[in-house]
Amino acid sequence: MGFCNGCGTQIEANVQFCNNCGAAIAQQVPGPAAQPVQAAPVVHSKRNLLIVGAVLAIVISIIAVFAITRGGGIVGGWETSQGGETVEFHFNRNGTGQLIIESDRWGTEIEQFNWSTSGRFLTMINIEDGDTIVFEYEVSGNHLIMTEDGWTEILRRIN
């Protein structure tokens, strides 16, 4: 059995003309039976959601690191002045830094240090003598607030 190409009516085998519209029916050569084609199912699996979540987490992490190291964090120069003394901290991206103390009374002193942060804590290690100081710190706009054993220092960004 087949269908008329003219009107779509079902026709008997070996018929030369459609009984409904009179259209000539082409002889059909039997061939292999057509296999039904199944569309690939769309899978919304937990795996896909995990991949999307992982990609988003990576993008957010990259943005956070960029913000911290490009002026939004501690990297750069900071200073405070009081009582004839200016103190500058310079934090380099590679984890090194300088402390510069300029005093009317004692001149200029420069110390080199290594630094790192973990959460709200800043660790500075003097390269010369190995002394270690751990500050609780916060960057708020153009100010760096450093606290250690009840002592608080507020520095302003200089570059």
C-alpha cells in the first residue's frame, strides 16, 4: 500500500490511477524497510549543571584575583604621617615589599620584607632579621587599616 502523490489518499498496491483524484500512480520498487530515526535526546543532567557551575566559579575567581591585584587590594603604596614621621609601605605583586620610615629626628630607614595575606590577615616577614608581624587588615576605599595587639594604623593609598 502507498499514498497518492496528488491528493494523499491511501491506494492499493499495483494500482495505476488514484481512485479519488485520477492521478497516475508511479510504479514503486520495493526497497528495504525504512528504520525510524530517533532524535538525540536533550540531556539536562547534573553533569551539565556541574560543568556550568564550575565554569562560573572559575570566572568569578579570576575576576576576584584581578580585583585584588589591580588596585582593589593591598598591592601598591600606602602612607601615614604623624609627629614628624612618615611611614610608607610598598606591597609588590610578587610578595615583596619595602617599609620606608622618614623621621625628622632619625632620618630615613628602609626595610625589605616578604608579605602574604590569608583572609583578613597580613603577614610581613623582615628579610634582614626574620622578624614576623601579623596584622589584621582591611582595605576600605583608599585606606588600609592595619591592627595588631590593639594598635591600629590607618594608611592612605599613594599609588
